[in-house]
Amino acid sequence: MTQAQRKEAVSINIGAKAQQRDLIDQAAERLGRSRSDFMLGAACCEAEDVLLDQAFFTVNATTFAKFQAMLDQPLPPTDKLRRLLKTKAPWE
């Protein structure tokens, strides 16, 4: 990190329980990232999702009808989906 980048960086401090810290550390390690880099990335993704959820999209009637038809006819479950739903989460 250059000196200019260090001047732009702002510290964000949060308190976490040991179990939360360990979970975050485990995930960060799996990705080969630091705790801070992992947490900042996760927080930014969540912030983007929140902001995108507030966006309003307009479509014409034909596009909306196609979208509605897709929702009304979900794809059939596959073996891969069944395995996924039976798999315990790493934190359980």
C-alpha cells in the first residue's frame, strides 16, 4: 500500500464474539484473504445488495408476462439440489 493509499484508508472497528471471529477467520482463510479484507468485502457486498433492493425496475407488459411465467413454472428439483439441501452448513 502506498503512502497516499494509507492516508485515504479509514479504520472501522467492531466488536465481535469469539465464535463470530473464528467463523470469519475460517472463511477468510479458505479464500486466502485477511480478516479485514474478508470483512470489508462481505460488508460491501451486503451494502450493494441493500441498495440494489431499493432500486425500482420497469419493464413492458410482454417482459413482465415472461417473467411471471418463469416464476409460475419453477425448474424441477435435481439430485444436485437435493444434496445441497441435505448438507449441513459449516457453522452447524
